[in-house]
Amino acid sequence: MQNPNDDEIDDPLIESLLDKAMAGYEGVLPQPELAAIRSCLRDDFLFTPQGQRALRRLRADATVDQSGAVRKDGAPVVETTSKKKRA
């Protein structure tokens, strides 16, 4: 299981899912209970293998505009190998 970074904690997908899940409870439960439930659900998405799998399934596939190796930070890898002539 991976630990989420700060960008994932403010993830619009998670917020949208939480809004839909909590919509039926607005006005039924007191605000502190709503906030506690929302926090628990967010933690499930962020910190459990099941929640992380669900988010991966729900996310749109990445758009790939070229093939090749990429560095972990997302910058393209500069190819430094050159073909050698056979003797």
C-alpha cells in the first residue's frame, strides 16, 4: 500500500465521491457526525488497499502521446546509448 501525497488528499475525484455518498445524510445527521463519517470514508480511499484499488479503477486512463522510458518524476529519459558498428 502506498502512502498518498498532498495532491491526493485534496483529490477532486475523492471529493466528488464523498459528496455523492453523503448527499442523503445532509440535514439528517448533525454536522459533526457528517464530518466524522466523511473523514473516515476519505481515509478509506487514501489508506486502504481496497480504497486505492477503487480509485485506480474509477480514474480516467492517462493519455500517452509518445512511447519510451520515463523518469519517476515524469520527465522524459534522454536516450544516451548509441549503436556501435560491428567489426
